[in-house]
Amino acid sequence: MRNFKNWIAIAVTVLGAGAAFADPASDKAAVDAAKAAGTVGEQGDGYLGFVAGSGDAALASAVRDINNGRATVYAETASKSGVTRDAAGQATGAQLIARVPQGQYYKALGGNWIKK
């Protein structure tokens, strides 16, 4: 039970740091459009991934920038909570996947892309 509470605390901490995910508006807009189009989706590791292909250079850069911001938040959370960066990302990834809207894609850890 203690482990579960730790995971929840990590997820809440990381999700509460949403401002760190908010890269420039153009990156967010490009990624949101790509999610709606089924090109980009949320992954169980807490990062964005390409459902198919790699998109154009601008989209690839936007995904990379957002993922870099997430990695920074996960590292900060890990250092404060005593878990690994991967564990912080996975805890957040589970929460992000739960919030994926209908029609968009997600990929659980070790799984394949699924359209919600």
C-alpha cells in the first residue's frame, strides 16, 4: 500500500507541475493537432511518441522539446521523492493515459498503440 501511495504522490506532483510541460504555444498547438490527427500519442513512460512515422521537422522538434521539458520535471521529482526518473515518468504516464480523449492514441508500457 505504501508503494501505491508513493506512486500517486509522484503523479500528483508531476502533473501539478504542468507549467513545465507547457512549452511555447506553437509546440503545444502542433502537438495537440498531431494528437487529434492520430500522429502523436501519450506513452506509458510519460513521454509523447509518434504513432506512425516521425512527422515533419517542426513536429519532431515540438515533440522533442515537450519531452525534454517532461524529462526535466521527472528528474526534479525523482530527486525530491527518492525514486528514479523513469518511475516518476511512468507514474505520470499512467495519469496522462487516463486523460487521453476518445479518438486519440496511447501506448501502455510494453504495449502497442491503442485508439481510445
